[in-house]
Amino acid sequence: MKTCNVLLAAGLATIQAAGAGEFTTGFGTEYNHGGQVAGQHDWTIDDPTPDLSFFVRLNGSDAAAFGGFFDVPAGPRVRLSHPVGLPLAGSSFRVSMAVLPSTLMYPGRDTFGWSLTDPAGATLFSLHFIPSVNNPDILNILWSSAGGGAAISTGKAISYSAPYTFDLKFDTIGVLQFGFSAVISGSNSFSFDGSLPGLGGKTWHSLSADFIGNADVYGDNYMIFDDVAAATQPIVDLDGDGYSAEAEAWFGTSDSSNLSIPAPGLSFVSGAPVLTFPSVPGNAYLVEVSDDLSSWSSAGSVTAIGITTPWLDPAPVAGRRFFRVRKP
């Protein structure tokens, strides 16, 4: 049993609830702060070890904490979960958080993060903060999706003890390739996104905070989190053409006519592809390419100067290639 005193050196940013969320909590007076988080207000944990979820006093208010500060779990992975019940398409998740480092007494460094699971308990999407092998002061950010594929590195990292706000949004129905976008803001801020083929029709049944031991050598590090919100983003598609009102406004097309859509046209100049798409002067547009409709990469960006914008592929390649244009 670990019996260290709690010493916090981080503060969490204050955030607002994410719109009309189906679930939101700030861990205020409705919780018994002398007990565990698990077992209160539908929070459950899949490990019998006491005190893996607890409360900390931070900046004059209470926040939840999860990890091995007081004890080590029975298994290599623990999930602290809360039911949500949302269609994945058009939903969003927000949390303010920080990962506190281990002390010299229990110096192991563990992985923390968040997962979304379906009604059968299978993981739809996860994002984890994994201790860097080369730099003991940071945690690298990796994400993965259903299907058992290898985790994908974002090339980004967060610092220990630093407060962050994490925003995750999933595409709305009608987007040709379903995916997500994430923004992490704090002492260092950045964004990243990815494609999630086949997940557009899935249901996000529960949200889980993850605690994963590093090679069975647990530290007394832990994750603090507060102001958790799961929401359905407003989805407006008045003309039913599969493009949201927001997308049509950005491209300058009409959401009252399904004959006016933000679809690009394709032509060739001296063998090089040229995309032409409707646009709004001053708006920026990102062109992406793929050879399999699963993995996409940026091919360039353009700021419109007219109601239509041409984009010439600066690096044409032989063989099959797919293009898409979207709001950055």
C-alpha cells in the first residue's frame, strides 16, 4: 500500500460545458469527496483495488484523479467508465486534465488516456499519453481506432504537471470520409486529426479514463481531470443533400437546394489534375490526397479570391489517386 502525501503542482484550466451535452460533470458538491470516484453517479471501474480513483483539492475546487498513487491495480490495465449513449457521428468530448509525475519512491511511469467504447465494450477510439523513452519530462500522444490496427503517433506530446484542455469532435453524417479532429490547448497547444473508416454509424456507449501499467512496474503517477462533457454537435442539413449547413456556408453553396453542393470538379492540364470547387473569397481550403480512401495527407492549401477556386496538383503521380477539399 502506498502512503505518500498528495502534493499537487498543477492547475487545470477552467472550461465551459460543451453545449447541450448528454453528460457533463465538474465533480462538485454532488459528489462525496471523501470516497472514491468509482461507484458515484454512474462511474464504474473494472479493477477491485481500492483508491485507484479518488478526489483531489485543486485551486479551491475538487477534481477527479485516477492512477496508482495509493496502490497498484490487479491487472495491467484499468478503466474508469461512465455511460454516454451517443451516435459517434456528430458527437464531441471535452475534458480539462493534467498528468502528475511519479515520485522518487515509486518512479515507474505509466500510460493514461481516454477511450470510447461501443455497447459490447469494444473500443471505437482511444487516445493515450505514453511516457517518452527519450525524454522523462513528456508523454507522447498516440491514437487508435476499432479493428486492432497499430496505434498512430500524432508527433505531439504533453508535459507532466501542465494543465491542458482536450477537445475531440467527430465528423457529422454526410462527410465522404468519416474522421475526427482534436485540439489540445495548454502550456503548448496543437491540433491533429485522422480518418475512422467504417465507424460513422457506430454508437458511443461509454467514456473511459484509461490507466495502463508500464511493463508491470507501476509508479505513483496519476491523471487529474475535471469538467467532463460529452455532447451532440448540432447537425443542420436543411436540404438533405448530405452536406451540413456549416460546410455549405464555408463553400458558398446553398443549404436550401440539393442542387447546390460543395463538390469539386476534376480536369487535367498537361496531365496534371486540377480541382475546381465553389468557394467564398477570403476563406481557406485544405486539399488532401489518398491512394486508398483510408489514409489521407495534406497536398496543399489555398485561400479563395473568387466564388470558384482552381487548385493544380503540384506533385502529380502515376496511378490511382483520390482528392478531397475541406475546411482546415
